[in-house]
Amino acid sequence: MRGQPSDGKPGDRAVVAILCAGFFLLDFDLVVINPVLVPVSKDFDVSLGTTTLALTGYLAMVGIMQPVHGAISDRVGRVRVLRTALFGLGLADLAAALAPDAAMLIAGRAVAGGFAAALIPVTVAYVGDHIPMERRQRTMAAIMSSSAVGAALATVVAGALTELFDWRSPLLIPAVAAPLLAVVYTLLPEAPRAKGAEGPSVRERFAQVLGDGWFRFLIPFSFVEGAAMMGLFNFFNAALQKHGSSALMSGLVTSAYGVAAIGGSVVVRAFDTRATGAGMFGWGTGLLFVGYLTAALTQSVPGILIAGALAGLALAVGQSALQAWVLEAAAPEARGSAAALVACSVFTGAAVSTAAVGPLAGRGDFGTLFAVAAAATAVSSVVGTLARARFERSDRAQRMPAGPPVDQEAPKSLN
């Protein structure tokens, strides 16, 4: 897809820039709650385990709602779904920012997560619709790195605004930015195959995905991978605050996540044509394992700084490899549904993991929490790397010709 100046549509770079802005806002909105969990618990006089439900509820709704948004986007259009979701996200965050108690805050953030859910599978499907296969992983790496930058900026901005004003002010940023970005999304050209109601039904698309052997592996596997990659790193900030760091200092330290993700994106662009998908996934999850192991051993400022940087590198390298895998395995007419089911599993795993370790966070036992994260990462790294290598072998075998024509001379023997 190449936009021409005469038709008023953006070219490839502009399209990717708009999609990057969406993922930037998505991770800003996801992570902006992390630096304020401790201040909220003090303000509402509830435990840290209770305020963690604002994060868990968000992640859970991101997971649950993704198949819904993905299926709708296959039928009515990617851009229409994305714009509607951004408007809803802004309203939900406004309600959370004005919440009079912890229950309303948790509810508002859960609704925000339900709308934010659209940005992940629909954007991935949009990339599959518009970007050639050979450039998809580097495109996803750029998008993922922009999301990490959003996460990093959220920690710094939320920490600073909480120190200067209160915990409510950071939530107002996505409340205002999301509707404005929805207007910018009108510039995106719609995918031809996403228009209208033609093609398989929602049930048929999901049945097609679930009937594929690779997705019967990818969906449950992504649950464990998501718990490690997208869930447990959210406690880096709380660990620092529980050990005496201010919200601002904790935000500055954990912002290394986004800075490192930019570096990871550069690595992907340099090696995506030379490294295998299995190699990229293995390196990415291996970096995350080392990061969690470091955080398990020490929750000092240097320890969390190293852990956050390694987690950012892992996101750009490892998660982009998983997204590229999903796009390669999915049939074009069901990309939205396939991406949604996998992303649902990723974020459901993240939500379950944050809920499961909530009592550890409440007790301040972050060493055990990050040791659990390291163990989950080790499992997903080994299993995922081996499975990705097997997929690549089977994919190459399917693309190879069945054999030489019958009139072609057979290879001569050595005799």
C-alpha cells in the first residue's frame, strides 16, 4: 500500500507513525496506573493488593474483549473499530480520574481496558492487511517500541504529576489524548477486505482459527508468555516505592524500559532479515529471564534499572517475533480474529498473573514475586523457541515444490 499525494491518503511511513501513536497511547494508558497504586492505597485507605485490582481489571478486560473487537473489525472495518475504541477509552479514563472511591476507580479502569483491547488485535491485523510480509516484523518492532516509550513516559509523567499534584492528574492525559487521536485515525485508509459484511461469519472465522493446529498451540502458550512478558514487570515501580523511593524516582528508574525498547527495535531492524524468528524469540525471552532474575535478587535502584532495561529489550525483540508468527500462521481473511484470540490469551495471562501475585506484593515480598516471573519466563522461552523453529521448518517444507518435473534429469550417482 502506497498512498499518493493526489488522493490525500498517507503513505506507508505515515500509516506506521499513526499506528505507533495508537500503541504509544495504549501502553501509556496501561502503565499510568502503576506509579499511583501506592498513593491510591493511601488516599482511599485500602491495601496495595486492593488497588492492584485496578491493574488486574484493566488487563483482564483487555484480554476478554480482544476477540470481540477483532471479529467486528473483520466485518465492519479496522479503522472504524479503532476510532470507536479511542473515544470510549477517553470517557472511561475520565470516569476513573474522577472516581470517589477505590471501587469506582477499579470499574473505570476495567471499562478503559475493554476499549483499549481493540488497539492490539485490530492494529496487528491492519499491519497484516497493508504491510508486505518481509517488513512485518520490523514494523511490529517499531510499533512495540513506541508502546514501550509510552509506558516509560507514563511512569515518569505519572510520578512527577503525583508528586506535584495528586494521583488523579496522570489519568486525565489519556482521557484527553484518546479522542484527539481518534480524529487523526480518520486519515488511515481502510483495508478492502474489512469492508462490508461479505465473507465468513464471526463463528466461522473463530472456528477456522481454532481448527488450525498451530493456533491450538499458540493460544494456550500465549497465556504463559503473556503472564511473563506483559504482566509481572508492572510491579517494578511498586517494588521501588515499597523500598523507599519516591513516585518520581521510581518512574525515572523504570522508564529505562522504554529507552531499552527503542534499542531493541534497532536490533530487530538490523537482524530481522538475517536472524530466524525462533532466534529472535529465544533472545528476547532470554533477556527477560535475566531481568527478572536480577529483580528477584535485589530490588535496589540499580537492580530494577537493569531489570527494566532488559524487559524493554525483550518486548521489542521477543514480542514482535510472536506477533510476526501470528501473522504468518493466520489466513488473511481471519487475521483479525486470530490476532485477537492470541492477544486475548496474552492479556488474560497477564491479568491472572497480577492477581495471583497480588498477595506477595501486598506483603512486600517482591523477591519471591520476581522469582516466579523468572520461572514462567524460562518455561515460555524454551517451549516457544523450539515451537517457533518447528513452525519455520514446516513452513519452508510447505513452500518447497513437491519435486522435480518427471522429465528433469535425476541427480547423477557418484559411480
